[in-house]
Amino acid sequence: MLAILAPIIVFGLVIFVHELGHFIAAKLTGVYAPRFSIGFGPALWRHRRGETEYVLAALPLGGYVRMASRHDAETAFIEGGGEGEGEALKPGQPGYDPEAMLPFGPKPVPESRWFESKSLAARLFIMIAGVTMNILLAFVVLTVLALTYGEPVIGTRVVGAVHPLATAPALAQLQPGDTILAVNGTPVRTWSEIAERIDAAGAGTLTLRTNRGELSMPVGTPGAPTTAQVIGAVDFFIAPVIGDVLPGSPARRAGLAVGDTIVTIDNRPVQSWSQLQERVTPSAGTDLPFQVRRGGRLVSMTIRPESTSQKDPATGTMRAVGKIGAAAADPTTRQPIGVGDAIVAGARGTWVTAGKIVGTVRGLLTREVSVRQLGGPIAITRASVAAAQSGLESLFFLIALLSVNVAVLNLLPIPILDGGQILLNVAESVKGSPFSARTRENILRFGLVAILLIFVMSTFNDVVMGFRDLVAKLFG
């Protein structure tokens, strides 16, 4: 049952919280808000309380808070009805209230209750409130998850792979299979502690003691790598066990399954996830024979990695690499933490997630990330169902992830999104007068077309991935 309801829970909660932010801010600033809607199109359920009508609409792909505005006619074509006199209820119609303002009664909306009558600061407060609530939702969810399930800890101290850094030749002394025992003289017990100690080194000398000896290198100084670059250049050991297979990926089409242990690739033994990456990365478009252990028996299959553009961690340049669309089994364990640490973990998780989404958007704009990787409502639905099947932790983590996505993407300067509306209001304030009704309508239509194009593109990607999965199941 949870899997069936998961998409509604995920979509509904994230959208509800976003629109609730706008609604609360509108109420606090005295803007008349006659409608609070989750979804667009025909109403499936509606209920009026006070001066606001609450609506659950047929298309749960968004939502809106309708506010009194002199530009009501320009937005009516998007939201499905205005609040002007032409849309007002008439005496005898269900819901008509002779003491209410439009559209529920005959009384006009005072200009002081219009959105435009408020100061620029108040308008910006209303428009940024939805994004703020989404960030707050993600922070609260991640904090509660950290407090309930503990903080993820990477328990190993064994090096899985070392990526060369031109600015750190001493790093070449570190070899796969080495065990890091101390960082700058401080003993470490987990990879999480190793990363924390390296990061805390700041500028100066970084010393790593391993089971084979000791190496030192300058960090954080001119000509030397940053501590973040050092952390990124050294991978911890991960067993070559499959933890996830992406829908529509080469791995899924070939029959690779969660729990499979990779034994050989191209007839060469594989003992770590880093070795798997070393075999797959340079083999885009090439058939690779895989042998995996599944339930005590060996299974053979052929996988052709797909070419994907990716930034080289050592040089920073873009290059084509092979990807099979599979992820390693989670190597982390859980460590109980207190309330204070959970709050820090929630804030850090929210910040890191937002940074990754911003990076993805930047990658799409610079073509470092392919538009084929965009997922739409079908992908979110499938992810919701899969997360619900994995348990409540996965489901709520997806809610936090999607909430941050909504926050970041809503800040894009596309007219019908919050970022576009903020830009439009600031532009009018600088101009000293509002844009004409025709100009605003054209701007909104442009924004609507842009959103529809993104929606169509992401949905097309979803359908293609689903079709590939279906073909793989039918024909192997």
C-alpha cells in the first residue's frame, strides 16, 4: 500500500509545503489569497474556510496560491480562472456569500489587499517563502533521519584507488590496498575520520601514515592541492557488489541485478569497485563480457557501456567515459548521534544536496551534463515506488532530495517560476513603473512554453527508459 501511495505522498508533501510558504507569507503581509490549490486543472475537491478556498486539482504536477492582483487576467490562463467580476459567483450559486469579497461574493477587493500594493520587500518575502519552506522541509527531514537512523560512517580505512594529481606527486606513494592508520599524527578508525582530518589540515603539510610507511605533501598553499582535491583523489575500498541498477541502463538491459558480485570483466579478475571502474570507463561503445556471482552460481552476460561526458577529477576537462548505469552496494554503517550532531548533519546534507543540484543545472547549461539525464514525473513516480519498497528512510530521503530540487529549480529566472517573478518585480521596481498587461502576458506565455518544453523533454526521457526496460524484459 505504501508503494502505491508513495508518488502521491512525495509529490503532495513537497508541493503542499512550497505553496504553504507562499500562503503564510501572503497572509502575514495582508495580501488577499482567495485560493490555495494543490495541482492544476479541474477541482477534485474544494472547501472554503474564511476568505480562502482550498482546492485539490486533477493534475498534481504543481500548485499555486491565488492572490489578489491587478494582473489577474494575465495569469488566469495558467491557473484556471480569475478573481475578477467576470468570475464572481452569482446569488443562488453554491458557495455564494453576500458578505464576502470576490469571487465568493459581491464586495470588491480593496486595492490595499492587492499583491502590487505591497512594498518590494514584502513582495520578495512572499515569492521567496515557498523556496524557503522547501529548504526547511529538507533540513527537518534530514535532521530527523539522522537522529532516528544515525549518521552514515564509512568503516574501512583501506585505499581502493588513487587518482594522480599533478600538484601532489607524493600521492603516488599511496597504493590500492594500503591501510591509512593516522592523519597528521592523529590515529583514525574510519574513512569518515580520514576525510575529516584531511579537511581539517587547512594550509600546511599533510602527513599520512599507512601500514607501509609515511608520506607527506604540502596542501592549501600556492602550487599545492587543496584538501578537498586530496580527498577526491583517493577512493576508499568498495567491494564489487551491485547495490542499484538504473532503469533503462546498459546494466539493466543486460540483466545485471542488485546483489550480484562482479567476478571478472573482459576475462580479467575484479576485486574492487575501483577496478570495475577502470575496466568500464575507457570502454564506451565496446561489448564487455561480465561474469558475476549470483546466489552461489556464476552468470555470464555482455554489457556495452554508454558514452557519457564527465569532468576529469585530475585535469578538470570534459571527457567521454563509459557508464553501465550501476551503483555499488552501500558501504556505510550507522552510528548513533545526539540532537546537536543531527542538526549539523541535516544542515550539511541540505547544503551539499543543493550544491549538487546547482552543479547539475550549471552542467546542463554548459553541456557538461546531457539533457538525456533529465528525469520527469514518470521517473519521480518510479523512484517514489522504489524508495517506498526500500523502506521509510529511503522514501523520506527522496522527499528531502525532491524538496531541495524544487527549491533550487524554482529560483531559475523563468517567468512563471519564483525566480522569474522575483526578477520581474525587481525589474519593474528599477524601471519605476509596471510593465504593460500585454508585455506581462507575453512574458508569462514565454515562461509557460519553456516549462512545457522541459516537461516534454524529461517525459520523453522517461518513456525511452521505460521502453528500453520493457524490451530488455521481453527479449533479454
